[in-house]
Amino acid sequence: MARCGLVVGVSLVLVMAGCGGSQVSSRARVSSSVTPSTSSSTAAPPASTTRMISPASTQTTPAVVIPTGGPVPAGFAPSSFTAIGAQTWWLLGNAPCASAPCTSIVRTTNGGVSFVGIPAPRAPYDPPGSGQTTGVWQLRFADPVDGFAYDTSLYVTHNGGSSWHPVSLGGSVTDLATGAGEVYAVVGSGSGPPSRLMRSPVGREDWVALAAAGTVSGGLWVHGTDVFVESLDHVRLLVSHDRANSFTSYPVPAGSEGLGCRYQEMTPPVVWAFCATGTEGGVQRSTNGGRSFQPANGNPESHMMLPNSAAFAAASSTVAVVSGLQLYRTTNAGASYLSTGPAGYAWSYLGFTNATHGAALARHDGGSEALFYTTNAGLSYHHISIG
């Protein structure tokens, strides 16, 4: 497949095992030695080759062809980051092209040392304010083969991005997360029914509405079989420990009623929340699984002036990073913060793949989004060149 400067001419064939061994997903095993190569957008497509991964047993399912990749599209600007470990990430964004849509995806399997372009959905690029009625601008991968690009539309791949197909859930997908072999989506429409929580196995389209959640808003977070989401009116936090089959309802963090929070559970029972308060945002933290929260904004004399839209990410039960005029990091559960990261950037995304490795997206002086990475739990961030 080749479009918008995205040339993909090499594929990786996975032979999946029906049983046996520890696997990165229920359907595929990937060799850690597979390393993509980087080339310019004007380079000729590489020769078509395949690589056979030995099965773990003699019982096999049909092979899935995963794109090894081609050149990174010239001028690629990312808007969404997703990872399945410290080494394997994808970014969705936009790149100049001769004919729309110009939505593009790049991937690394070596922690950002090199990137390749892989096929993207044939869908418009739809960031906030674009005015598009259909399209995508966010991306999640659950494992090496199952991925989800979403916003006003939902596109799904079950072959690592070799091909994508649209899936209709009856409305826009405003939030999406994966865990324990399931994918969850908050689905709603401005003119349709209230938002609802839906679930499907990651490897096939078998979506069901989860009645136990009722009508929901956002704040979706999934960690294994734990699911967190807010009620439609933003006054109740709904917590499930059984894949959203049942929920317990708790009050949202104080001061955020009707405004909304974003939740992160890295090490149960600790749950972090970043909440809008009307004038500015704030960090809160629970040590009892979300039953109650306490402010975790540091000392009053070191108030950080965090906007409601600040990026936030927790690395562990005690370490977290939040963006204001710069990045601030706590290592003592929010009792105090120190500045970190390069200054002068507007940070749009923070996330951690484990307790030490994480990524950030930021814009400097009105430019396009740049990718940063940390290997020391947010103590420092370094810029990573994608193209």
C-alpha cells in the first residue's frame, strides 16, 4: 500500500500458536529481534520479503501478515501516542500529501531509535476544531496486531495495520481503552442518545453495550480487569473490578463535580486523578481504590497554576508528572513537585509505558507536535526525531 508518501512494501508473516507458551497477545507471537529500518519518503519501496516465526505448537491458526514498514512520511506531525511496552510504539498524525486523506501512522519496535511508516485508515484527520464530521485523530493498540483509530469514526485493524476497516457503534467514540483482552469505548452523539460504555474482545468485532455502567461521560481508564469511568453528570466515579460487568459508585474528587476528571490506576489500590475545577486543574490521589480522594498538588506556597487542560501521567503509586507553564514532577505522592523537562513547550500528552519509561507530545512556539521520551520516570525528557 502506498499513499501520501507512505510506502509499505515489506510484510512480516506471523504464524500464531493455538496453545502453549507466554504470548504478547492471545493471537500472535512476535520475535524481539524484528527491527524496522528507516528510509526517506522518496526512497524506492524495499523488496517484498517475509519472515516466519516458529509456532509454539503444531496447532496453528491462519497466519496474520503484519507490515514491516516503509519510509516515514515527509513532514509527519503526531497527535496521538500508543504503546504496548517500552520498545514498541505507534503514533498517529498527519503529513502533507497529494490527495486527502493524509492521515498517517508510524511505528517503532526499538524504543524510538528508528521509525517506519505503516498503512493508516482511509479516513480524514480529525483533530479538535477541524470541523470534520467523520475521521480519526486518536490511536490505541492492544497488542502487535489489534489496533483502533477513533474520534468521530472508528477504524479497526487485526493485522498490525496492514489493513483497516470502519466499524459503526452508532455514534462518535469519545474515549477508548484496552485491557485484559478487551477494548472499551465511550460512545455518544451530540444529537443522539446519551453516551454509553461499550465493550468487545480486541480480536474481533463483538461489541455490546454495558448496561451496568448506565450513561457515562469520560475519564475512562482500564487496567487489567479494572475499569474506571465517570457518570454522565460528572458527579459519580464508577469502578468495576470484573471487566465492567458490575460497578460500584463513589463520589468524584471534591471540587470537580460536573466538570470531569481523568483517572489513572498504575498500582492498585492507588488511583490518581487530574480534575478540572472551573478556573484551573488539580491533582488528586486515592489510596483506597477510588472510594475517596485527597488533594496532591504540593504545598500551597508552591502552587503550580495548572490549566484545566493540563497533561498528566502517573508512573507509579508515588511518582507522577503534570504540565503547567512547564513540567512538574512529584516523587512523594503529590506532597511536593520540582520542575523537569525542557521549558517553553505547550504539552498536550504525557504517558508512561512502565514505571520508568514514558513519552510526551509538545509544541514549541506554535510549531507542530514533537515527541519526547523519558527513561528515568520523568526526571528528564529528551527529544526523539521521528523522520
